[in-house]
Amino acid sequence: MEKGLARPTLRTLKVLADHLGVLPLDLLTFPEDDERQRLVDRIRTMSSAEIKKLLKALADQDQR
């Protein structure tokens, strides 16, 4: 896979992620590619409380 010689299925990615103790999203995020993926990468280090606060702020912004 690392050399691009294989294309893993979603099931394979899920199994790999489970064994590594991460979410499948963590295997598919490339923060250097764009802002959205940088945001996903940044959220990984946030606590649940910080994520809830961020989601609330986004919801409040949507209501304006």
C-alpha cells in the first residue's frame, strides 16, 4: 500500500485503523493538501469539550 501497488478496500482501512487505535479518517487525511484537511488534523488534538464548543460556535454562526 505504501508504494501505491495496492488499493485497500474500506474494510481493510477499517481493520488497519482498529489495529492502530485510530479512526479510519486518520488514515485518509492529508493536512498539507488543503484547509479542510488541516482543520480535521487540528481537531484530532482537541478535547471533547473543545470540539463541542467549536460545533456550538459554528451552529450559532449558521443561525445568523
